[in-house]
Amino acid sequence: MVKQHNKAIIITGIIGLITTILVGFGEFLLHYGGLGRFGADYEFLRGISDNKTTTGHFISVLAAPFYIVGFWHFMKMLEPADKLWSQVAFAVMSYGFIIGNVWIGSRANISAIINHENISEAALLISLYEIRYEVLLLIMRLCLLVFSGVFVLLVLSGYSYYPKWVAFFNPIFLIFVAFAIWEAIPAIGNYLMPIGLNFAFGLLFLISIYFSNTLQEKQDE
């Protein structure tokens, strides 16, 4: 029974990793236009074709819900430190990604608006977009901050299935790393920034899967 439980933890971690790859690929198609000017004015979306954003839209939106399976993996890896707070981390981040998926689903539309300036109501549409969707992104970022904080505290407690140094690989810190790479080495960062969140979770899933494979050894000690 214990081995089956450990196997489920490993499998859900792998599902989470595959999800980061799929959503990351979809977001890259949605957000990478070659300009490298990422910001709130949406200029970085200029030049991205409708076919490309439509493809990215469906890949990212259809894959993103599987992140919740991966968050269950994190919950089980954190659970020995504190069952309640590991559940809080799972619930908060799952809610954040549900909201985030609504935001992802909007990106192809804002790209179409930016790339078709003949629309006379473009300014109004952009304004409405910011009210309706960028607020959702802020909510997701808040959930990510809460998740990262709980993750760090539980890992540093020394009672989770992670060594304490894994606390440095929390998503918020890894996103800052991606941003720092973009600032320092734009040639690399321009490819990394469009998928910053997926880069962060992808690296965390890789580390987590490694340690989930050692669960049986710890339980046999």
C-alpha cells in the first residue's frame, strides 16, 4: 500500500512536469514575437501571427488544468511538515491556476487586437481587457506568492520530504532568476521570459520528482 502511494506521488510529479512543458510551449507561441520587449504595453505581442496564437491558445488552455495534479504531488511532499498548511498550499495554488487559465485563454485575443490596428475601438478594447483580465493575473500572482511562502516555511522546518536547500527553488525566486537572466543575457532571457512561470515550476518538478523517488528509502530507514 505504501509503495502504491509513493508511486502515485511520483506519477503526479511527472504529470506536473509534462504539463509545464506543454503549457510552456503554448505560452511561448502566444508571447514570443522576437522583439524581447516584455511589458504592460503589449508591444511585445506585435508581429505574432493569428495562426501561431491560436495554436498556442489551445495547447496552453487544454494543458493547464493538469497543473492541479502536479500540485497534489507538492502537497504530499510537504505533508509530513504540516498536513493543514500543505493542504492550504495546494488549495491556494490550484485556485490560482484556475484563475490563471482564464487569463491564458485571453492572450490570443489581446494579441489579435494589437496586431490589427484597423479596429477603430482598439483603445477601448485594450482598456476593457486590462480591467477584465490583468486583474486576474494579479490574483494568480498573489496565490503564487502565498504558495511560495508556505513552501519555503514547510521545507525549512526540516520535516518535509525535501532537504532544506530546496526552499531556494520556490517558484517566486525562480521567476526572479528568469527575470535576472533576461536583464543580464537578453539573448537567452528573450526565450525564457515568455515561459517564466513554467520554467520555475518545471525546475521545481524536476527536483521534486528526484526526491519523491527516495521516499521508499527514507521509510525503510
